[in-house]
Amino acid sequence: MDTVAVPVILTILLVVVAWRVVFGFNKDLVRAGAWGELARRSLPFAGITLMAASLPIVQGSGGSVPIIWAIGFAVILVVFRFVSEPAGERKASRAFRKGDYEGAATLYRKLAEEHPLARHWAFLGAALGAGGHNEEALEASSKAVELDPQYGLAYYNRALILRNTGRRSRAIKDLKKALEADLPRRFKSAASKVLAEMQKK
């Protein structure tokens, strides 16, 4: 096989895999038609695609060109990664991870009001639930379900709150819906485990 053909084929494969990853993690944005938000979250993959596409050009260059290329793309990738996630979302998820559920809820509420996406309402529901505001958490999670009935994380969050407040049959229904909907793999295994435990009782 031609030495030029190998990098071209690898670049095409990288592009296909990268864009499948983008769409796989952001199906809710596709369903909502939030193309600007999807484009923003695609920036790191766009940077990787540009890097891969320009690699065959740089390979034949000598001197300091490969070093400048590598440093230039390192900077581009860091900037694209930083810009791809809205600052409010970064702050909210950081507050949630630190256990500042009140702060996270405030930030997620602002995000949900500015950009009424199912993910923002679901995250608001999770923060409110973690902070002990169960009824508000149920309302936020239900709003997420209403906006996108295929967003599995909203069902999962709501199921956990329902379980914690003793509403077992509704929690089981939501867990089943979460497993049928668009739910990331790590949450699928957690939902399956919680559902199996609840059905034993």
C-alpha cells in the first residue's frame, strides 16, 4: 500500500470514530436541534481531525516545522477543550463534585433558564435531590422528561428520588424507562442494579 494512503485511511477512520463519539455522547442535543451547542462540544474532535488531516503534510517537512506543528496543535486542542464546555456548566459540575449541592442547583437552574435543554433540567434535578429538595428535584427531572422523553438520565435521576421518598412502584417504572431510553453505559449498569434490588423486595 502507498505510504501516503495509510495516513489518509487512518485520518478518515479517526474522523468517523471521533464524530460517532460526539453524536453518541450528545444525542439529546441532536434531538433538541441544538446545533450550535453540538458544534461547540465538537470543537476538540474538530481539532483532532485537523491535526490528523495535516499530519501527512508535516511528515515530509524537516527542521523546526514538526515541532511548531506539535506545539501549535497542543495549544489549539487545550483551547478547544476549554471552550467546548460552557463555563457555567463547568462551575456547576465542579460544585456538584465538591458536595456544594445548593451552589450546583443555583448554577444548573440558571443554565436551564438560559438554555432549556433536558440535560440542564436533569442535572438540576440531581443537584436538588442530592441537596434534599425532593419535590423540586422531581419537578426538574419531570421537566427534563417532558423536553426529551428519550433522555434516560432524567428517568434515572427521578427514579432515585422516587425510591428515596418511598414511591417504589413509580421508581421501578422510571428505572425501566431509563433502561429503554438513551442512557450512558455506566448509568445503565447502575440502573439495572438498582432495579434488580428493588424488584427483589
